Amino acid sequence: MILVCLGGLYSDCRGDEIEFGELLTDGLWATESTVDQNSSLSPNEITDVVQEHITDQSDSARSETVGVDKFTIESSSANIASTRSDRNRAATGFSISGWGTTGFTWNPLNPENGLNRPVLFNDQANEFTLDQAYGVLEWESANWNVETRIDFLLGNDARFIAVPGLEKHHDGSNKWSSESHELQIAIPQAYVLIKNNGGLPVELKLGHFLAPESYESFSSLSNVFYSRSYAFNFATPFTYSGILAKVAFWDRIEAYAGVTTGWDNWHAGRGRWSTLLGLKRASLDRSRSYSVFASFGSDATNVIYQGGHDSDRRLSIRASIEQRIGSYWNYAFNAIYGEQDESVVRVDIPQYTIGFDKANWYGLSQYLIWTPTQWSTAGVRMEWFRDADQSRIAVPVDYVPFGPVFTGGNYFAISGVISQWINSSIRLRSELRWDISDFKGNGNVPSGDPEIRAFGDRHSVDQWLLSGDVTIRF
């Protein structure tokens, strides 16, 4: 007998307990995904077990960017927080840098649950937040091409970067922080970097590090926008743990290859190993660049067996084009696709069976960034994201013959941002964002609620957010 849970809550985001859309264990007994008809659970009781978790959804629910003196909107984790890291490095090999960010997001909907979700990171509505108190400790050997780096984070954003096996227990509960507070602690990065600068430049990174394929940044200092895109929040990992090699060719091409423990995970439990491959290429005049990354392997699905995550094949591909336009403008286009086996739960009411099916997600995003001076930046981001099987943002449960618990799954967002450095240490930033979605509840499923929507504590089809933050770096 296998203990399989069919729970999970719409608004149970990646950073809280388990990532958005994951299903928690809850007392439904099955053998090889088939309900035991001789057990004490009747077909109606099976439905009740599932609906218990999908009808009450009120409580629960990623570089330096646009450098003014360079073209690329980079997402390389090695560049994050290197703001003043060379100040003391020559003398001691050690350096300390960091920043602090506090912000506020006004939501005119004034949601009852106090959340802007499914918008993440700045998910707290109408209240001031300490987003990131971020410190970076780096050490570089004087005799060897070896660097060590550890990042420390205190703040609301730590909820999303914490991973099982490090800041969290394997069941998703917090190990280092209180479950009842948004303010938490995390170690976003802890790795050793080995370099070979002679001949063919090679870098080998070992440990826990930010995902190199993420176009946007987890760092509040390095991100152009205050909020993050759906693709960043739900379609790419925040971190990896493992080994990653980078090789540079002719100073215009970078190739990446690595073996990791999967998305946002410290250890490779249940044989959860993945492969990461990537390629970046710049044009001769460096006015245009291309990149493509792919990760594939075993990763966590939406089911827990015997207190541990089940794993199955996951594939994710991200492609990007960046173009410099004149002296002050940069344009970028991103496409993302992902899929995972055994990630949708299918409850066949007439046959009294439970099965599992593939889920996929994909989307497009565009960025237009204007940097008129070294102190000022403005930009527009437009995005469409499709959570085709509700596996990334909602609950991937499908009743046969009634249909999925939720329908729709298209999310559109447009954001405009203006930021200004007051001096070399203080930045002010403001952002206006509008989201709209066709997501809604399916009234045809047992106990389904057709009034559920994507925003405003599940009552509104769209949402306006006006945000601002202050960042101080040291």
C-alpha cells in the first residue's frame, strides 16, 4: 500500500512549505495508483479527501542587470553582489559586500488574505517589508585560482529561496525559521569556484549556487524590476546544488555543463539527479547576444509517498535574444518551455482509480530597458505565461469525466519601472504592474467553485500593483 496525498492549495507558493501546486500527504490509500475497493474509503469519500483541500484556499497558498556601461542584461550568479567586493581582497583575500532593501506594494483590491499572489516576492499587500538584508563573504587564494563564496540572507524573500535539506526539512517545513513569520533566513549560495585562466578558460563551481539560466535575478540590487515575472517565479529554478562547469571560447562563446540535485533542492533524494546544459554567444560587435539553457532529469512531482517527494522526468528549456539599440536602449526576448511526467493527478470517479499524467508550461516575455545616464534606468516588461495543466501556480487535479479543478491558466502581465541612484550607495525604485488571467474554478467538478479567480484573494480576474523600494548597498 502506498500513501498518496491528493491535497494542495492554490496560493501555496514555491517558498512556503512546498512549491506552488504541490500536493501534501493526506490519508488516501492506493496500490499502483489504483484505489483499493475493499478499503474503508468509498468513492464519495475519495472525492471528499481531495475536495477538502481544494475548496478552502484562504490560508496558504530569481547578476548584475543592465549595467550602464555594458550591453547585456546578465543573469550570471557570479556577478551578484560584487558591488564592492574588491576593496580589501588584494590585502587579505577576503571581502565583504552586501545590500539592504525595504519596499511597499499597494494593492487597491485590498485582498482579505493580505496577499498579492500569484505575484511572488512582493506578495505582501499594503504593508512595508524588509525584502533583503543580504551579505556576501568571499575569499580568493593568492596562490591558487580558487574562490569561496557564502551568501547570507535575512528578509521576506528568504521564504522563496530556502530549500529542503538546508533551510528546510525534507517534508518542506522550516528548519531555521518560524513558520508563522514572513521574515526568515537563508543561504542562497555557498560554493567553491576553481578557475583555469591559462589556455582555454575554464571555471568549475561546486556547491549551492543561483541558477545561471534565470534571466531575471533573485538579487533585489541587480534586478531591474521590483517584481519578478511568472517565468522567473514558476518556470525556472532559483538555485541548484551540484557541480557546474563553464568554458569560454574566443571571448564570445560560453558553454555550460553540470550535474545537479534538481530544482531548489540541497540533496539528491530518491535518485533525483539532473543535467544542466547551456550556451551563450555574442556577436562580433557585441551588440547582440543569444543564449539557450536546458535542464533535464529526475525532479519532484506533485505527489508525496511515505513522507517523501516522488520524482519523475522533468525538462525545462529557456532561449533568449538580447539586442542593443543605439547608445541607451536594450531589448530582450525570452521564451520558456517546461514539462514533467506524472505531475497531474487524475481521479477517475466511475472506475474508482487514481492515475497520473504529464504537465507542461510555457511562456514569452519581452524587456525594453532605457539607461540615459549611469544613475538612471527605466523599463517595460510584457509577459504571457501559460500554466497549461495548473501544475506551477494552482492544483493539478483532474476529475474524470468532469474535468480539471481549475480551468484557464493564461497569465498576462505588463510592468513599468523607474529607478534612480541618489548616490553610489542609495537607489530609489518605483513600479506599476497590471496582471490579468483567465484562471477560474470549474463548477462542474464535485464541490467545485466557479467563482474562484486568480487575484484579490481569488475574487478578481485582474490586479493593479503600485510598488516602491529603497536599496542601500555597502
